[in-house]
Amino acid sequence: MSFSWSHDLKLHKLDHDTWCSFQRDIDELVRLVTIGWLFENNSQAFFQTRIEPLLLELFKYLHRVYEELESVPLTTTQLSRELQDLGPIIHTDIDAALKNDPATKDALEVVFAYPGFKAISYQRIAHCFYRHNFALLPRLITERAHTLTGIDISPGAQIGSHFFIDHGTGVVIGETSIIGNNVTLYQGVTLGAIRFHRDDTGTVVKGQTRHPIIEDGVTIYAGATVLGRITVGAHSIIGGNVWLTESIPAGSRLTQQRYLTSKFMDGDGI
């Protein structure tokens, strides 16, 4: 059996050294961007001298892998400025962790030890590449975070300010998810698709909106599954292990159905 894409894969010159360099420089990019956001007084100079050369290296890898690629969507200077401009929203993510987690009052602890913050940082950087239709890089960045944290956020997800993921292991956020401001998710939450549209050949149709819209101020507790292009209204609370496939209005409180129990004496009520 042969597949049309099999020949295409062999055309890509993705050797072992290139792959390792991709992974190394992605980690370095996130590390340096985080330093530029949080610790540098002259962030503009830092991004020009440290981030732009690293972006140029990543562009070179893309050209090596995709030999037919004539150009990247924008210059290293433009992309560096966009990454620098993410600084304020990253500060809100740290603030959200400090306000919502009683286990810490140390911003440095959030930055270096919280998997949720790490995953969000990687995703915000990846989304910057995603918006400009970069090949491969956005997915490599978020999959690196997935490997490091167990949190799987698609680079396409649109995420507002003050986003907090507590604990985080097993969180999945799909490509067309839209998340508002001041949203909190706990471990094991899934924002996924309920079904995929297929063409006449049975192939999944690409580019369809299929993931939830989570409005401002929503909290979703551990293990909850929210599926399909539905809307969770602002300031709603979704309890643990809830399965949700229909939109709910603002201010909703949704928990699992409780089982009814009764005590019987001498057979009464049976």
C-alpha cells in the first residue's frame, strides 16, 4: 500500500541534527523571550540582540526542511517586536496564578516552577507564529510544552488575559477554542471537538470551527470535558468530571447529577 504523502515526506531534508537543533533553539527561544518579558530593563535592545538572531536560525531550519520555501511571512525584526509586545499579557498570567492559587505568593516560583505558566508561555509564542501561517514551527513549540508539562494547547487557540491553569496535567485545548479573560482551568480539562465534518471521500474537512468558546471569568474544574462549538457563558462554573456538549448561559453552575439514596426500614418504600 502506498500513500501520496509518503513521497512528500522523503523530499523534506529533516535529518537528525536539524531536528535536534530545532528542539534546542525552540527551548532557547522561549527561555530568552521570557527573560526579555520579565527581567530585562531594556527589553527592546534585548530582543534585538538576542531574539532576532535566534529567529534567523529558526528561519534557516525551515528553509532546510522545506527546500521549496521561498520566504517566511515576515522579517525577524517584525516577529521580534510582536513577541516583545506579548510581555504585558504574560504579566497578567502571573498575576492570575498569584491571585488564584493559595499555594504560592512568589512570582518567581510561578515563572520557574508552574507547568501551567510554562505551557501558556509556549502557546502564546507559538500563536504568534501560527497567526502568520508559519510552517511546522507553531506545532513544534506547543508540542515541546506538551512534552515538558503534560498540557496540550494547540497553537491556534485564542486565549485572553489572566489565564490560569492549576496543576495542569492532562489539559487539552483544541485549535479553534476561544478563551476569554480571567479563565481558570484545572487538571484534566478537555476543550475538544464533538465531531468532524468529512468530504465525499471520507477525509476530514480542514479549517472548521469545532471547539468551545469560553467566555470571561469561567472556572472549569478537574476532569471536565467540554465539546463542540458551544459557548460557556461568562462567570459560569463547570464542576469536576462534567460532560458538556450544549451551550450554557452566563452565570451557570453545572455539576454532575447526584445519585439519590434512601434508607429503608422493614421494607418500607420498596
